[in-house]
Amino acid sequence: MRKSVAPGGSRANLIPYSGWMTLFVLIPIGLVVYYAFTGVNGFTLSNIGWIWTYRKTLWLSVELALIATVLCLLLAYPIAYGMSRASAKVQRNATLFIMLPMWMNFLVRTYAWMTILEDTGLINSALRAIFGEDFSGLRLINNHGAIVLGMVYNFLPYMILPIYTALTKISYSLVEASRDLGANGAQIFGRIILPMSVPGIISGITMVFIPSISTFIISKILGGGKDFLIGDLIEDYFLGNSGVVNYNIGAALSLVIMVLILVATFFMNHFDKDAKTSGGGSLV
Amino acid sequence: MENNVIIDLKNISVSFDGERIIENLNLYIRDGEFITFLGPSGCGKTTTLRVIGGFLEPDGGDVIFEGKKMNGVPPHKRQVNTIFQRYALFPNMNVYENIAFGLKVKKLPKAEIEKKVKEMLALVNLKGFEARMPESLSGGQQQRVVIARALAVDPKVLLLDEPLGALDLKLRKDMQVELKKIQKSLGITFIYVTHDQEEALSMSDTIVVMDAGKIQQIGSPTDIYNEPKNAFVADFIGESNIVDGVMCRDKVVSFSGHTFACLDGGFAENEAVDVVVRPEDVDVVSVEKGMLTGTVTNVTFKGVHYEIIVDIGGFLWMIQSTDIRQVGDVIGLQIEPDAIHIMKKSEYSGMFGDFSSFSEEFDELSDVNAGVEVEDDA
């Protein structure tokens, strides 16, 4: 919705915001679009065509991001629900513990998983201590499971917090009222709690799916570089890790991902149109 | 006890954190009556309601519903529905879905639900509001939907917990009339909780005045007003001059330095008593004719009458008169025998002084506070 300038305020107040947006959002996106549609001979659509070449990589990225998002949702909802029903003190502490890992660098946390999962890592060492040195160990790293684990571990808080916020906004008097009208536990959950927490679920899905589909660090560290995700591919085209630097193809792939996310988010928010009470706030 | 008793509370006690909220409460409620629990915040009225509704298990005592013990039976298995202090409308459903909620969870056939919802909307004067969302309704309309939703499931008893507390005065008066009308037309029992004595007086068949977790008096509105049992009830319901007196013998009482004829008896000779005289029952007369004389210290115009504060021997009386008097006037007061009500001394005696600290503003402020504090009145 378009809002007019607040009385007494002036458009001058918007300068820092517009400046920031122009410099760090609009111009970069403009550049991405520019590179995506240009080549040595000027305008071209051939860059976009590369996505067909990399369709398997793209599909793997979507697949892993979806699995991670679903797992996050399944894990986060009960956690958020339990938190929202707990005492104020427990809620504060629980929120703190969820935020705590975020105080550490993302890379460090992901490397930590490497030392836990690798063939000579914490888990396999512990197993060898139990079953003897002959124990061959478990293949825990450099596979799809490890990548999904990394995504779930890193992005779970972004699923818990919006759902938790949405749930805490549901007045307990609604639960009492529905119980009073004869609803049982399942009916209360299905008809009141779940529908009213949809905005939080949508925010959570968006906030987990987007970083999951575009990640390149997690797949590199926990996937062993064997499973290229679309993020890795884009990184490669820009940094030339595999010997080829091509901004145009990199930009085109980025653009495809951006459009994909935009469409997905738009679709998600469509779900939300009935639930007027916004939970964690949506992204688009 | 009458045979059409629907709810019987026997020796109910409730404590929170070692604090007694309700102490040994006994009460029976007749089928089809409009009964009101009236008292200041923290008196235990909402707690009593929650015990009846099944939201709270009493620490001691029995809740008997049509002769059957209901202890431990959850709220939805009692034929009781509750209207909560705050509008607990489901914000994700429209008016129709809200009213249909209780019928849908019972899995009634669709046609039956539709018929019932239509009926309820007509009952609360909200025809045509089916598709509206709760957020688009005014406070009064929301409360009507809440009432319709509760009545749709055909409860035998409707519990109302200060349902009009959030409405403005005019709307509140309209809703009082409407609630009474709905109750009469359905013939079901309404149990109403309020701290607003005027609301209680105008709607109820029976008023239960509560304070400090105990029932102070049960009676019809006129009984409660005309024959208060103790100083608390006399002070809480309406305005009262409560003075110390001595019962000389049956039908003769002495207070404020004068001996009056009255209608009460049954006290010991020279028993100390509390005497209640309502401000509107005092007649202003000339000094010569007055049984009591005093000096006017304050006059407030109230529309229908003047509220006059009179200093009688150091005790400030409030009287209501249609004749204007000036501050400083010395007037005579006459009190007829039927205007004098005698009460036994109680723990409340002496707690309610004269009208020296009385101020309109303070009165209203304490009303507002009472409205806010109801939340603590668990």
C-alpha cells in the first residue's frame, strides 16, 4: 500500500533509506540483469540458456533446500509451540539458546560439523573407541545428508523464531473459548492454532528456503565439493575456481534463482492472504 | 431448597499460592434466573464463575449440576458456556464461522448449522453480518457475536464475565437491556459477574454480593438495596450514610444525638448497631422542624437533584434534594421510620466513614481501576 509522507515529516527523511537501497540493492540488481543479458557481442539470451545445461544442479539445489525446509518446519513447530506455552523465564532462556550459536561465525559453525562428521571426526573416533580400531567408521560427510544437516542446523532458528512469535500472539482466551464450545485438542490445534500460525510458518519457510537454495559454503564444506549446488556454480563463474571466469553466465544463473525465489515467495504469501495477523513479517 | 435448582455450590474453597480466594462458599442457583455476582475486584466473583464453568477445580467442596457432582468434569462436558472478559472471537474466521464453530466441532449437519446460525444472528440483531471479519466489527457487535456463538450450542447456563466492561456507557446500557431480553426469551440461566452495582441492580433477578471471598448477601435487587445486611453491602450498593447507633428497644433507635422511630426489631436492648440512611430518604426541612440540624458544606448539581453534604455534629452526611441550598446554610433534616435501616455490627462496621473524603472524581477513578484490575480477579 502506498503511504503518503507523515505529517510534519518530509521526503528528506527518506534520503538515507533511498540512498542505501539505490547503492546496495538497485544498482547491484541492475548490474546482474545487465550482465545476464549481455555477452561479447552485446545483447543475448544465450546466458539464460545455460540454466538448461545445469538443470540437474538446479534441481539438486531445489531438492536439498526443500528437504531442509521441510525438516526445519517439522523440528521447529513443536519447539516453537512448546516455547510459546512455557513460563516467561523458560521462554527467555529458550530464545537465548536458540540465538546463541548465531553469535559464532557461520563458517566456524559449519567447520565444526566437519570435525564432528568426518571419517576421523568426533563420532567415528568415539565409535572406534567402542568397537575397536578395526571398525570401518560411518560415512557421515561428503554426501547429501551432510549438506541437509548443515542447512537445517544453520537455518533452524529462522524457522523457530517467526513461528514462535506467531504462536505467542495467539491469545490463550481463544483456546479457552474453543474448548468451552466443545472443541477437543486436535480440533483446537487444527482450527485455531495452526491457521493462526500460518503467517509465522510462511515467514519461516521463506527465511529457510532462500538461504538454503543459494548456499555454496555448506555444500563446499560438508558436501566435499562433489555435489555442486547452484550457489557453488555461480561462485565458480565469478571467481573462476574451475578456471573459467564468466560474469555473464554467473549473473544469468543468479537471475534465474532470484526469479525462482520471487515466484515462490509470491506464491507463499498468497496462502497468507486470509490470515490477516502477520506473524514474523513476510519478506515480500 | 427448591426443586428447580440447577447449580448447587457446596462448601467451595479456592486458594492461590496459599492465599484464600474463596472461603467455604455455599450457593444454589435456580433454573432460568438471572443471577449476578457483584463485588469489588479481588472479591472472588470471577473465581466462583470459573469454578462453575469448570475452568478451575476448587480445593474443597462440590459443584453440583442438576443433582450430579461435576467436580473434575471439563468445561465442554458441562452444559455451561462462558462469555469471556475480552472478546475471544476467532480472528481467522468470519462471523458465520465463529458462530458455527461449536456446531461444527459437534459435526452437526450443514443445513442444521446454517439454520441455527441464522437464528442466532437474528437473536442478537446482526442479520446480514455473516461474512464480516471480527476486526471489522465495533466492540458492541463483537460482543453480540460472542453471545450468539455461546448460545448457538444450546447451553443450559450461560456464564458472563464482565462482558460489557469494554463498552462505553451508552452502549453498555443498551446491551444490558438486550441481554436481559435475550435471557428472558430463551429462558436459560444467566450467571453474570460485574463490579458495576447499577448493572447488577438493573438486570438481575438475584444479586450475590461478594467481598473477600465470602458471600455478603444474597437477595433481589430491592432487598439488597433496601435491606443491606452489613456496612459493606450498604456502602457498595448505592450511596449510604452509615452511622453508629444504639437500639434503645424494638422500633426505637438513637443516633446522632436524637432518638428515632424505626421499623426494625429483634436486637438486644441498648445493642450497638450500624444505621443506614439513604441520601434520597432524608427530607430537608426548616431548622425548627428538623430532627437533626446541620450546616451545608458542599452542594453539587446532579441533574435530577442536588447532592448536598451536611455536617451534623462533625459527621458529614450526604443527602439528595430537589431544593437548592447554599453552602453555609443551616438546615433541618427529617427521617421517616421506613427510611431507617438497622444492621447488626459486623467486621465492616466503622470501615466506611462519612462523606468528608468523598469526591466525584475519586469515585470514578476507583471505578476505572476496578475495571483494569479485573484481570487479577482470577
